[in-house]
Amino acid sequence: MSAPEIAADLHPAHHRLEALRAAVEAGDYAEAGACMQAYDRCLREAVIAGELDREQIETLLEAQRGILKRFVAMRDKAADDLRGLRQGGRAARAYLQAG
């Protein structure tokens, strides 16, 4: 499931969140970190200033949850891939030792 698309006329926090989603999807984690900081700062400032209504905040949270879900799935796949590599390495060493 992907995060909801961000419309052009929404608050800048929505655009910062969209940039975060794009960085996560691209696997650019340095950029994702920078985007997360920018989004967090923008969102905090908007909430303090009262610039967002309840519906906008709920839309942001829904998109944020979608990004988090995708990021967790990517992390889990990477962990599975690493486990597979370790198991393959152990099998290769056992084969070489037996041979």
C-alpha cells in the first residue's frame, strides 16, 4: 500500500512528506533523513502556528503511516536478504571444510 498522493495546493508539510516518501522509495536514506528533519520542523511550526486543521493533520498522519509501513517492509526485506547471505556463507564454508 502506498502513501496517498499529495495535491499541489496543500500545506508545505505535505510537500515535505512527499519528498520523504520519494527518498525512501529511491533508497536514498541520507536524503530521507534530511527530508524527515525538514518535515518534522515544518509540521511542528505549522501546528504551533495553527496553520493546519484537523482534516489536514489526519491526512498527513495517514500519509506518514503509509511511508512508515513501506520503510518497515523495505527494512524487513533487507534483513531477510542479509540472513540469506549469512546462511549461504556458512553453507559455502561448510562445503569447503568438508571437501
